[in-house]
Amino acid sequence: MSKVLILAEHDKGALKKVTLNTLAFARQYVAKFGGSYDFAVLGHNVAGVAEALRGYGAGAVHLADHADLQHPIASAWAKVLADLAKSIGADMVVAPATTTGKDVLPRTAVRLGAGMASDIIALTDSGAFARPMWAGNLTGNVKISTANKVISVRASAFDAAEATGGQSPVVAFAADPALASSRVKFVSFDGVQSTRPDLAEAATIVSGGRGLKDRFYAVTEPLADVLGAAIGATRAAVDDGYAPNDLQIGQTGKVVAPQLYFAIAMSGAVQHLAGMKNSKVIVAINKNPDEPIFKVADYGLIADAFVAVPELTAQIKALRG
Amino acid sequence: MKILVSAKRVSDPNAKLAIAKDGKWIEGDVEYILNPFCENAIECALQIAEANEGTETVAIGIGDDETARFIRQGALARGIDRGILVSAEEASIDSDLIARIYQGVVHREKPDIVLLGKQAIDGDSNQVGQLLAEYLGWPQATFASKVEVSGNKAIVTREVDGGLETLEVSLPCVITADLRLNEPRFASLAGIMKAKKKPFDELEIDDLDLEDTDTKVQIVGLSTPSGRKAGVIVKDVTELVQKLRSEARAI
């Protein structure tokens, strides 16, 4: 019997959906191997996040509310998360593979003497964890041989779990982050000011490659505007300075799975495909018919993006009146 | 000041990979490159050294003679002062053991900053820097896009979801490099010649006084992910819109 502790991801007091994708993994795990799951909510003034998680069938929602947890400083969060796991006897700690999860979980693993598997996309019947490796070229099944296990979950590989009703108790945890002795100080956060949806949660993504050159925004923005879509980019477009890094989709960037993905003027490098191939519908627009992006696209249009995308934008706009 | 920086070789992600017969690693004629994020880390170490006179830079790699070649050509030829190779078979170590090997080297070398790539693009775990920081009890600043060192502090800007976070960490610390941190320089011909004569130590894991060399995570099987099937090619934008509307019901 396992006891799984799920670290909730939130943004200034609002629960993020990736937490529910991660819950879906935890439910699968306890359905297969037995046990129960609890949530951990870390932060400051985040009682609302704990409240939002009460209807999801957890044994308890543990609330570690402390001024020194306001920012997700890895050393402080990892200590509190590991302390909590020990105090409730959790043998598995799970979080979404966001930048916070990636930052905090390995340190938690060391504190628990646990092995950690990153970026899990599936669970096998024998208890191995499947994860993309070699830039997405291969899938590795890995076993964790320690009694305690730490897992980061690739949210796009699991459908968000539904609420089950009920009212899990919220239990306060007396957190001791020891931030003062951790020799780290939060200085500032420079948030991306955008009226567009978050890449990780967008239903539609308009993504551009190197082929758009310095007209990257001129081509992608109008289409994204009419669709209410987020904008993404390939590593090549980022490398060449046409798009900022926080738009980068791929194995080493963001991993997304929207309902509709427009892949514009990109080749379809393996490492990019690893970040978007779980999208429901993929549209590729490229003038070179031999590009590998057409091998994964549901709809391919062999055309010059500079001509086709404005036309596409105009037609969709006309449809929507 | 002293900086320890990683130089890991990885298989070229654009080359075709063959899975070994036991299904646990890759085999055959693999083409290797220096891990791109290690290139950013090396460049960052060189820039800190250039701005802080008297800084010593040391590159570390874990592997075999081939790895040694990458330490020389990828790190020493670019300007890193000396190299350390820890002999180990890459296929039989996990992130946790790599972090503990680094920890052993840190105890010998006593660097002020350990600079690593944020992840290696073969294992893709994104764990070693964080594990190492916790084993050492040091602060960390992962996914760095800007690093400024002054006195015994580093101001690090990090690429996080939704924006950029800036942290101030006291030295000694662990920093992991993200893509935008810098443009890695190329090795000059003079650099390549000099690299051959730079100090180079070879260590065995046994030299590092680790408690054990057990792994915590093991690969039990590799497979090629099942791909998507190619769909249809539409003749023009009008057909695309029509299909997206009536067939895919996506717009």
C-alpha cells in the first residue's frame, strides 16, 4: 500500500490545472498498486488553493502556509515537502514537471533517500515509469529501486482528473522552511505580460519556426488573435533570436498538448516533436513538402507561410463574423 | 575563485539511434556532441573567470577515453584551465550516482561555484544540479539565463514558467545553465593546441570515498515511441479551413 503526496502547483493563490493532470497519474498509481493520496499545498496565504482541492478524493489536504514559503525557493520548499512526507508516512512524492517541480523535487528526493524519475508519461503494470529520453527519440521504462519514490509528471500525457465530490479535511502543517539558513534570497519576478492564454493550458497554439525569420510575430500574432490562441516557437526560432525562450516548445522547453496546434514554417526536429506530438489536431504549413513535420500532421498545407497564414487568418475571421 | 564546470558528451539528437540488445542503452555507431547546456555552462565559467582575475576553472566529465576527448576539445580548448575525468560506464550510472560523484570531486577541489548544464539531452532527467546542491547543503539557481558574480554572491536570473525570476545566492553554490544564458564561443586553433598540454587528472570512483556506488533508478527497457500517422495534404487554405471546421471540428 502506497501513500502518495501530490505537490499542488499554483500561481499567486490560484490552483493550476497541471495539478489535476498530476492527480490523474496518482489515481492511476493507487488504482494499480493500492493506497491513497494526499495533497501538499506550500506557499503563503494559499488557503484558497487547499480549499479548491477538497473535492478530489484526497485523504487530506496538507497546508504549509509560511511567509518564507511565499516564493518557491527550492531548498526551503524541498525541506518542508520532505518533512511533511515523513510526518504522514508518504512513500511517494509527486509533482508536475514544471520549472517549480523540476527545481524542488530532486532536493526532496535526496532528503527522502529516494530515487527520482523525471517527466513520467505512463505507468506500466510492473510498476515501471515510462519517460521520454534522448530528446524524445526513445521512451525509457525506468524502475526506482528505493522504498521511497519521487516522480515528476509530464502533465500533457495525462488528462486532468475530475472532482469526485466529498470534502477532504484541510490539515495545517507546521512548516519550518529554514530559509534564513539556506543562503538564498528572492530578488524579483518579472512576469510575462500577456493577454494570451498560458502555453501549458491553451486550447489552441500557433507555433512558428525559423522559416518565419524576423516576421515571426507579424505572421503568428494575427492568427493567434482570431483563435484566442497562445504563441509557441521552435528552438531554432529562439536560437536565431526571432522569438523569446519562454515560447520554446520541445523536450528541453515547454511540453504542450492543445486541441489544435499550428506548426508554421518549421522542419519538425525530433526535439520539437517531443514537446507537441500529443496535440489532438496538428496542422503543418511549410513550403517544403519533404519536411518531417508533415509526417506527424493531420492536415498538411504545402505553401509559403507568408502568403498562406494571412489568408487562413482572414478566412477564419470571416467565418467567425 | 574556483569554478567547477560540467563537460558531458551526449549522442547527437539528430542522428539515428539503435537500441542495445538488452534494451537498456544505445549501441552502434553513435555520433557524439558536447551536451549543448554544458556548452552554455562552460561559456559562463569562462566569462566569470575573465571578469574576476585569479579565477581557476576546472572541467569535469564522467565516462571513458572518448569523454576525455570531449573534456579537452569542448572545455580546455575553449579556455578552461584543467580537466578531470572520472572513469565510469555511462550506461550503469543514474543521476543520483552522478551527483554523488560530483560531490566527491567537490570535496577534493573545493570550488566556489559548480556550473552545470540544466539537463543532458540523452538522459533528459534535469536532476543532477539540484541533487548535488542538496547533497552539499548548498543553495542552487537552476535554469539560469543571466549570472552576475560579485564578492561572495551570485545574482542569477532564471527562466521559469511565466517569466523570469531573480535570486541572490551566497557562494558556494550550484548554478545550472539554460539556453539563453550566452552564445558559446568556438575553440581557437591556439586553444586546441594549448589544450593538449593543460593539466588533466583521471580518477576512479574508488578515489572519491563514496558511501556506495548503488543506483536508485535503473532503465529496464528502451523503445521507440509510437509515432503519429501522417494525415492528409490539403490543396489550399480554403480546403484546410473546411476540414478543420467540418471534419476535425477544431475551429
